[in-house]
Amino acid sequence: MQVQENHSLLHFNSFGIDAKAKYFSRFSSREELAELLSLPIAVQGPVFILGGGSNILLTKDVDGFVLKNEITGIEIIREDEDHLYIKTGAGENWHSFVMYCVQNNYAGIENLSLIPGNNGASPMQNIGAYGVEIKDVFYELEAFHIHDKSIETFTLEDCGFGYRDSVFKNKYKGQFVITTVTYRLNKKPRFNTSYGAIEQELQKMGTKDLSIQAIAQAVMNIRSSKLPDPKEIGNAGSFFKNPAVNKKDFETLQKEFPSIPFFPFDEVRVKVPAGWLIEQCGWKGYRKGDAGCYSKQALVLVNYGYASGNEIYQLSEEILQSVKAKFNIELEREVNIVGK
Ligand SMILES: Cc1cc2nc3c(=O)[nH]c(=O)nc-3n(C[C@H](O)[C@H](O)[C@H](O)COP(=O)(O)OP(=O)(O)OC[C@H]3O[C@@H](n4cnc5c(N)ncnc54)[C@H](O)[C@@H]3O)c2cc1C
């Protein structure tokens, strides 16, 4: 546990932004975290908690203390007839954890294969893909309060999960460090293949007996063909959330844009794919310098090499404005912007 000054974050964010942290340290236990948080540089703040860095955009150097969570551990803490309760350290790699569950026939997160990042961040935005969200398997988490130094347990209800949202992105933003997350996995699988191209991919794979292993493989195949690998092209996955549009406003939009896609959301709103809106504004495949809008999926903003975080942010701003001008819809960024 060593505090480093002016530490490069280049290899700690999937956008590949070459920003620096004024102070940087790793921690691998709650005790180490407590010790680091009692240092004057932490007390004076600001403190930024880093997981895998796959959902952040660093728009400038971080003038504060960056603490990288490396608490590991996977433990089955309880079992009943139908479920396994698995407690994991926040620094565990999410996809490796999914693979561990899939290999052991612990069902529930196979649709969430290949999402980058760590377990500690999984409740932050209630990660989701292919019809499954963390809230479906979440049991509880432990978090350390940065100022009070208290340890608190959050249940499913306490987390206020919504679409790419939780209390940790709003009410408690920047207040807690999530140290462990406990998931409730199923002993008997409930296959979820209705979303996206899973069925098609399973057919292509020649799958005869459906299993969580086959679903995980199908999801991995689809994701690898659609999304850029951050090791090759810097990105943070979907940059924007799919907007929820009031049904009345949507009907008006449909008259002007009859092919506008949508899917059900709640009683009064429908969801519109943000990627479609961005594509209609002509951004797909756009590139300015090294900042761009991915050619296979307009929802993903990319760094082709040496773009600054601010250049990517400016591009996102132009996209937001053009979608607003054409459709009167305000997109919301899914990626956490650091430094604005
Ligand atoms: C190619 C690609 C595909 C993706 N696909 C998906 C997808 O399908 N679905 C989806 O939901 N997301 C997706 N993402 C986004 C991302 O992988 C997830 O949001 C992931 O959970 C982020 O984890 P992380 O550890 O990298 O978080 P980081 O980027 O390190 O942090 C994200 C935020 O959480 C905070 N944070 C992180 N860890 C902690 C902690 N322990 N305690 C308190 N705060 C913390 C950080 O301060 C920051 O605000 C994708 C990203 C990429 C690059």
C-alpha cells in the first residue's frame, strides 16, 4: 500500500485516456481502505474510487486521491433448496466471476457475460444486458462510508435500483466505497433467450440442449462481433442511456418518423434506442481526430488512439444537441464523467 504522486491513469481506464491522478493508491482490504482514508490527502479530499475503469471518462487530470479497489474473494455463504448466496470482494473481475458461476452451474448471470469491470461497480448502475440486470440476482452489499468511517449493509430495497441507476449514482454519490457484493444465484436455471439475437446465435451454434453455458457463449459471440474491444479501441460501452419518452410525445414523433423503433418501459413511457437516434443524426462512423462514434454501433463513442477526454466529451455534447434538435429528446450520459 503505497501512495504515488502524479500517477498515470492511462492503463486504468478503458477509454485509454492519458490523464494523471494527483495521488494514487491501491487497497486490498477494508482495513487498508480505512487507513488510506484517514490520511490528510483523503480527509482534505476529493477522493475517487476506481474499479476497472470501464465506465468513466476522464476529462482532465484528477486533482485528488484515486483509490483503486482490489478487494478479492469469492465465498458461498449460504445455500437453500433453490439458491446459493455468494459473497464477493468488490475488486473481483466481473466476467471472471460470471465464468466461475457458469462453470459451476450457478444460474442467473450468464446473460451478463463479457461486461468489463469489477463486481464492486456492478450495483452502481445496476449493470444489465440481454434482458437481465444485477437487481435480478442482487442480495446485499457492504459499503464503507468515506467520512463517517461506518460500515453499512444495503439490501435490494436500499439500493433503489432503476434502469442503469442506483442510490450510489444519486443520493449517495461519492459517499460510499462498496467493499463486498453478495449475489443470490439459482440452482435451477431459468433461461432467458428472448432478448436481442440470442435465439439466432444459439441456432447458429447448433445448440440442441439449452444450458447456461450455451447462453453465455452465445452472448459472448454476439458481444464480440458488435462491440469494440477496449484493448484495441478505447471505449466505455454504451455512452448514453436509452431515453424514456412519454407515450403521447412518442405518438407525435411516430407521425414524423414512422420507422422510429421503441420498446415498452412503463405505464406512461416507452424506451427509444439511443443508438438509432444518434445514427439518424448522421454520427455513426463519424471521426474527428481520434475521437469518434463507432461504425458498428452509434451508441459507443471511441478513442482511436490519442483523443483527450475533453475531445470525447465535446463530441458527446454535439451528439446530445443534434438529437435534441432533430427529435426534441434529451439524451442522458450513461458513462460517469470525471472532471466536469
Ligand atoms: C466494451 C464495454 C461494454 C460494456 N457493456 C456494458 C453492458 O452491457 N451493460 C452495462 O451495464 N455496462 C456495460 N459497460 C460499462 C461497464 O462495464 C460497467 O458499468 C461496469 O460495471 C463498470 O465497472 P468498473 O469496475 O470498470 O467501474 P469504474 O469504471 O471503475 O467505475 C464506475 C463508477 O463506479 C464507481 N465505483 C467503482 N467501484 C466502486 C466501488 N467499489 N465503490 C464505490 N464506487 C465505485 C466509480 O467511482 C465510478 O463512478 C460496458 C463497458 C465496456 C467498455
